[in-house]
Amino acid sequence: MEQEDSELVYAGKNDPEVRETLFLSAPMTLEQVRAEMNAWTGNKETVLFTICRQEDQQPVGQTALVRIDTVSRAAVFFIAIYNPAFWSQGFAGEATRLMVDYAFNVLNLNRIQLHVCCDNDHAVKAYQRAGFRVEGTLRQAMYHHNRYCDFYVMAVLREEYYQSFAV
């Protein structure tokens, strides 16, 4: 973990627009962000990468596989672009595809799943382009802005990935 990585996450988790997409109700201190990142990087059930702009290596976000289960060969996918200036520029889509490839070809996983708010059509379509399928709905899974929100459980299986995406 680099110093600028924690500063990027700190800036993102204190930006109201970014917090909204992550369903974070309150800002975090830099110390809280560093503690959270240290917990992730020190956990053998987590693989965390910083997403950087290719031309100058400027960090723009993070992606992770968490709760890696080596027996079931499954993990939960996480991604965040912490600077809204970099939204809708293809960073998340490319990072998602690379992470799915990494999960299946390097970690030898069989299943990757995620949760996404049903109202987030843009994210749902992006995940579908990366091979994820909606498997079910977690009804009223989170209380946000005075209402309950449903979340999709989406997943991609190794065999589906190889049938559709692998070269």
C-alpha cells in the first residue's frame, strides 16, 4: 500500500458523491482509512489492487477480491473509482475484466460474486458485460435515504467465463 493510495481512498470516502455510490453514511478520517487498508492488505483472504491511469500511473480507484475461500474456490468482488472525474472512462470496466481474469487464471477460483444496488443500472450493465449474471435479489437489504433498497446478487462462474470471454 502506497501513501498516495490511502490519500486517494480518503479523498473518495469524504466526497459526498462517491460516498453515495458506496452507501457510506459518514466520512472517514485518514487514520480510519489507513487502518481499513492495512486490515485488507494484511488479510490472506483478500487481494487488493490500486487502479491507475496507464499514461502516468495516477491512482483512480481500487479493486479487490475479498472473503477468498480456497476450499470452495470463491470470492466476493469489490471495485470503487474514488474520483468522479474518472467515472465513465472505462477504468472500472477494464479493471473488472482484469480482476475476473486474475481470479480464474491466477487464483484458480471457480466463482466470483458481488452485490449491487438494483437501482444502479449503469453498474449492473457493466457487470453483465464482464460476464456476471443476476442470480437473485436481496430484498430491502439496506436502509438508505429513508427507504429500503434491494440489491442483486451477481456472479460469474469459471466455465461461463471460459465459454464467453477467454481466448
